[in-house]
Amino acid sequence: MATQIFVNLAVSDLNRSVEFFNKLGYTFNPQFTDEKAACMIISDTIYVMLLTRTFFQTFTQKEIIDAHKAIETSIAISAESKDEVNAMVDKAVAAGATIPNPASDYGFMYQHSFDDLDGHHWEYVWMDPNGVPEHQG
């Protein structure tokens, strides 16, 4: 079995978050979705668990940050092209996301990001592996 990745995010309104990510084209696994959590499918091996803040808190004794005020992680997802990066960010903005920074184009790599409804930072990236400059070290 391939390694699977589950990114866990605390959300303030689970239904609103599910609706937001549905607008971006993501689907959810009903087997792992209920009133406390929703399992968003990124790929065959990558999932994002959207957890109500109360449920998320049962997994830690640490304070859960307000992602509108602080950042703990940046979720980066690859895209097939620059156009796909822009299309995903455009969908996110239309669904209520905010743009924290302008897109960055390095020639061999293009990235653009948004903050979702709960302030979590998402970055979509296209990269041409044949265009990556050789490491000078």
C-alpha cells in the first residue's frame, strides 16, 4: 500500500468549508465524513481532513491558532500548467478566498496562492523539471 498523507485542518463551519472546496472541484469521501469531519480527496494518496475546531481540539492539548492571524503551515499542490494554477485560484476567489500575495513566475516555476475561508494558506504550483537551474554549491 502506498503511503497516504492526511492533512488535518481546523475549520469554524464545516458545511461552509465543504461547500467552498466543492466549488473548487474537490470531492469528499462519505466513509470518513460526518458532522465533525469531512475527508476531502486531493489524489489517490493525499487527503485533507476538515475538522470542526471542537473535534480538532480533542487531538491536542495545544492551542489551535486562528489562521487569519498566524500561520503554521502552507499547503502546496502541484498543477499541470500555469493556466491550471490560475484557474484554481480564480475559483477559490469566486468562492470567497482572499489573495495574500501576487503570483510568482520564475520561468521554470509558477505559483499563486490564496487563503481559504478559515485563513489556511493554499499554494498551487506548476514547475517544468527540465527548466530547473542547476544547483550552484
